[in-house]
Amino acid sequence: MGQALQVKRCDVQAAGNNQAHHTAAISTERLVVRRGQPFALTLHFGSPVPGGGLRQLRRTSLVAQTGPRPSKADGSLVEIPISRLDNWTGWEVAVDAQDASSWSLVVTAPPDAPVGHYALLLRHVSALGQATQCPLASFALLFNPWCRGDSVFLPNEAQRQEYVLNQDGTIYWGLEEAPQEQPWDFGQLSGDMVDISLALLEVIRLFWPPDATPPPPRPWELRSPLHVCRLLNALLNSEAHRALLEGCWTGEHSDGTPPFQWPGSLPILRQWLATRCRPVRYGQGWVSAAVLCSVLRTLGIPTRVVSNFSSSAGALSVEERFDENAALISSTSEEEEDEARVWPFRVWNECWMSRQDLEPGYHGWQAIDATPQDTGRGLHCCGPAPVKAIREGRLDLPYDVATFFAATNATCIPWVRLESGALEPAFSSPKYVGNYISTKGVGSERCEDITHNYKAPEGSAEETAVLEKAWQTLAERQEPGRGGTGCRAPPWLRPGAQAEVEAEEPLLLFARLQAEESSLALGRDARLSVAVASASSRERPLQVVLGAQALRYDGRALQQFWKEEFHVTVRDRHEHVLRTTLPYAEYGPALKSSLLLKVTALVRDRPPLSTRSPAFLAWQEIHLAAPGLLVQIPESVTQFQPTEAKVQLHNPLPEPLADCVVSVSGRGLVHKERSYRLGPIEAGATRHLSIPFTPTQAGARRLTIHVGSSSLLQPRRTLETIRVARAATQSSPLSREAQ
């Protein structure tokens, strides 16, 4: 009567369960399931079940436990009676079939269970009251965007395929007039990504300072996507406490990997774990966003990467200071941490979830920013902020709504620093931030403009009302940035403040600076024009100073390397156009850390006038495009049939491209990454390369080609979408090859 159940084997039916749970691409051998959805398993006994099946079922339960010290008190250990569906744990175990030698069970984790690695045990109490436990299996439990009861439920299937399962990403960077595509392999379905992602949460628990904000995770808190996002965001955002990435903006990457060299997230994550959690060198904000997207998609939280062009960092008003040589003045390195400036672009993430901590109406996309920064609130963490709250100017809502509101709505105030050191207000055309907020389109390679999600149309009554509400909220705060906003605003600045300055000092000058190409091929000279006019009918002698600087991606301008000065006289409101050229010989050597230039025009009255109106400033950013690639793909490509891509690389520079290497990758097209060393390419020369490959997966597949050279500041990547026709039969062993 006291005989225990002898479990010979537990069949977790990984292939079938994982297919139903949308995790078969991760593994068909280990069990990876999602909460709120049933999965099946079969217990095979070594001997017939004694005493009758029903009687034994009533004495048997399953135990599910997670974490290093499972406990019923914190919800990391639950006991689930097999014969009862109304148990208080929320877990369910139903009997699908049974006989004397086996039981087929269906297990369902509640839709709010903590995510993590679980151990499953069988607990049996004999007729004499003796309890025994035996291990059955282990499994990973993830969030479930397919389950209506889960707080990450996403109702649109096409969006689930894109924001949870698609491993091929595109990140947009550069300038709003000429956005550049950066192909990125998220790799969230790779076999080790579940272990890596859950290990990140464990590392946070082990190494997080006990007094940090947010605090170290407790087991039951891993049921909340909000808390999981904040913890992982902080791990990427912090430059201390086992940070995942080390930032570098100087262009000196000899002791690490340059940010633009990374092909995807997996090499970064694997290196971090292999080096016992040492920060990986190097990353920038967009790399952090891409890695965070990979981890959150792995865990089952719908996530996308978002680019904001012309993005304010640190304040709702940004004072830009120029000297009399038309050079943008950047702060010293000691001041950099507190400097508010406009970045050419900034990249963050959006995660889809319900916000049960807020009033109704703010579920859906939440913005989080993994760019390393110091918010002054313990560990660095920015978001999640409801995108709807950002558009509405609800700066009072958590988390960090004001930071994102400033990034997309800040006002830019120009000043000229005179030779005496005094600051003089200057006029300029309005400079808008928060332009062309973009993300990869669903199921396509197109760039989707989502600016309307973040802000009302420029100049609309809705925009005016939102800005007034935001300024009022900031004015009511005693301390700038209080309440977790991370947003600073000087008290004298408010809507209409610049208009009052204009009323006191009438605007008499106008200037417009324009480059013929906002994206200029590296090696070509930049043709510039400046249109100058005066609102006065009298003759007016003017001084026009043009200056050029290299611009880092964090908005800091480097030392001015080129300057030209013109003297012109305008009269009778006539527009005078000046034309000049910025040669490659001047800007080429100045490119140290980015492929962006900032050209500034400063126009003012020419001395010796006794009174001078404020100067007028105009500026233009120019992106320098690395040498282009021409890729030819056959019109017809069939699964398992060998084919080839032809690549043509031209060197437009007046000097050789040294150490050229072409790398090719593509899931379902190329097994692992291949590299071809081309050596140097002489000035003006063209090289051709044939790349053979055999597609193993049908459908739309992405081929990514990467060209690097020690002569280039950044590599050039291009992607081609190849539509692979399904083979008549799929018996080839290549179909089972891991890609």
C-alpha cells in the first residue's frame, strides 16, 4: 500500500509543444513554452500503477519551481494537484489519457506566471502518508503575445510575426533627409538565446546593488513585462554594475569592435557571457537598442527598434552656441554629462504591453531608451513610457515621459559667443526636433514613418495645446526633472519667448544654407550655396562666414577644419546667392569618428557699423556615403539549387582602399558568415566578386553583404531580398541544416 510511483520516463513532446507555442525555430528537442497556453507531456511508469489509476491521481501533484531558492511564499514554487482545476495557484494539470503504464497530462501555466527556467517534479503521497518527489523535466517559460490573458497580448498576427519572430532587422541612422539602412541580425530564435536572455535576468539578481533603482528583481516580479523591461534596460543603460556594452564616441576602437562592425546581437551577447559579464567594447545607443530588442523578443515581448532624427538629449530647450567663425561650440569632456544637445539621430525601442499601473488608455507601445546616460536616480533606466502619453504631453506619467517628450519636441535657441566671451542672441530659421520617427515596416523592408504616434502635426492647434500643457507641468515642479522625467527646462523659456525677443530686436537678416546633396558620396566635393537677404530697403554691407566641422553621432561637433569668409552688399530686399565648394581634400582627413559633417553660415553686419543687428545663423548637416555596392541576383532562385550573387565594388576615392574584405550572410541562404579578402582596391578601380550559395529555405530571404576596409571609417552594408521558390521535394539533408 505504501509503494511509490516509479516514473521510468517523461516525454515532454518538445517538437509538438514547441510548434504550438511558436518556439520550434528555437529548438525541437528541449521544451520552450509560453504562459497561458497548454502543453502536453506523458509519464511512462516502470511498473503498473498500483491501487488503481483514479486513486493514485488524487494523491499525486506536479511541482513547478523556478529560481535559485524556490519558495511558495514568493510564488517561485507551486504545487498543482492533478485532479483539481480550481486550485489557487492558477496552474492547471488535466488528464488527457491514462492506463496502467502511462499518464498523458496537459499542463497550463497561468498567463501571469513568472518567466524563467522551470523544473517540473512529480509529488506523490502514499496511502500511509509518505510523500516522495521525483524530477520529471525542465522547461523554459516565456511571455505569450498570442494569449489574450497575457499582458503582452498583441492581437495582430502580422505584427506578432514581425515583432516577436522576425530575426531580420533594419536600423535607420544618419540624417532625416538621407536615412541610412543598417541590416541587423536579431537572432532571437537561435538555440542559446533563451538561456542567454534568462541568464541576463539572473546576473541582474546576483550583481545588482541592493539600494539601486530599480531594485534587484524578486522572483514574482518576473511575471511583469514592465519590470522585466526596466531591469534589462538598466543593464544596457548603465556604464557600471556589469553593463553589457561600453560606449565609445571618439572613433578609437583598436581594443574592441567598432559599433558599426557588429553584424547582429548574438556575437555581443555571447562575448559578454564568455568574458564573465565584462562590458563588450564597443557600442553606441543604436547597438544597445538592437541588443535589447533581441533579448525582449526572445522572452516573448513584442519589440521594435525606433529611430528619431534630430533628437534632443537632456532638455526641453537646447542652447546651441557658435563662435564668430561659425563653429558650433561643444562642451569640454568634464561638462559633457550635463550638456543638452541635439543628436543627429537617436535610437530606442518600443515594447507592446498593457499598463495596469496607469489609468486606462495607455496600453500598447511603450518607449524605452537603452542609450547609456545618467538620470541621477541610481542605476540608469529610461522608460517604459506610453507613446500615447508622449504625444499628449502627460509628463506626470511614469516612466520618463518627459525625456521622450523633450527628445521629440525640444526648442533650439542659438547664441553667438563673441571674442570677448559675451553671449549674443542670434536668429535662425526654426530648428525642429523629432523628425521622421521611423521603424522597419511589418513584413517588408520599407521604412515606416510613425512620427504621428509621438506628436501632433507641426503648427497645429493640438500641438500648441500639448506644448502649453507640458510647459505648465514643468513650471509647477520645484526641481527640474523631479518625478523621474530626466527633463530640464530653464524657467525663462516658454512658448512665445523667442517671439518676444524678435519683437525687441526686429529681424533684418535672412540666410539659407544648402548643400546640393544631403547624402554625398565619400570622395566627392560638396557644393554649397548661401542665399542672403535683408528685410531693409537700404544698402547693407554684410559679412558671411562659412565653417565646417565633423559631427559625432551624439551631437558633439569636433574642431573646425574649414572656413571661408565673404563680403557682400545687399539692397532693396534682393536675395544674393553665394556659391562655394568644400573639397574632399579638406573634409576627408577630418573624419575621425563619424561620417557626418556640419556646415554653418553666420551672417552679420560688416564693421565698422556703429550698431549691429543680431547675427543670423543657418546650418546644414551632410552625410557621407561609403563606396557603393552593385549586387546582381538571378531572377529565378530555387530551394536546394546552387546559384550565385555578383558583387561590384567601386573605389571613388583618390587613394587606395586598403585591406578590403567582403562578408556575406543570410539565414536560409548561406551557412554561417563567409568572408572574401580582396586586398587593396586602387583609386578609381572596380572589383568584381562572385558569391556562390545554395538556398535551404523557401520564401523571402535576406542576403546581407558587408564591405570593410582599414581605409574606411565605417563599413558599407547592403541587403538584397531574395524570393526562393520551394523545391518540388524537400528530402535534401540541407533542409535540416541549422542556419
